[in-house]
Amino acid sequence: MPITRQRPTGDRIAAAARSAGRAGGYCWVEHPGGGSHCTLSPEHRGRHFNFYTRKEFD
Ligand SMILES: [Zn+2]
């Protein structure tokens, strides 16, 4: 997987990060407050959850 050294600078980068997350096998729905994504599998049921922040969200 290519790792970009560019700073995140907008929607195009966000979209790329989202695609990377999906490609990585995550649900990757963004937290409503931003800044984190669901790290459960794409097929999971119920609430989303971010492993790193340990926060659940709808
Ligand atoms: Zn999810």
C-alpha cells in the first residue's frame, strides 16, 4: 500500500483515505464528529466502533 507523504489538504485526500480504509477491510464510516472512522468489518451489525478512540457511534 502506498504511503503518501503529503499533508491532508482536502476532500480529495479524505476520499483517498476513505478508500484506503475500505480497501483495508474496514467499515470505515466516519464518526459524526469527524476525525475517526469505524474499524469494524464492513459486514458488522449494530453501532460503529473505532478501535483507537474506543468510541461507539451510530
Ligand atoms: Zn461501522
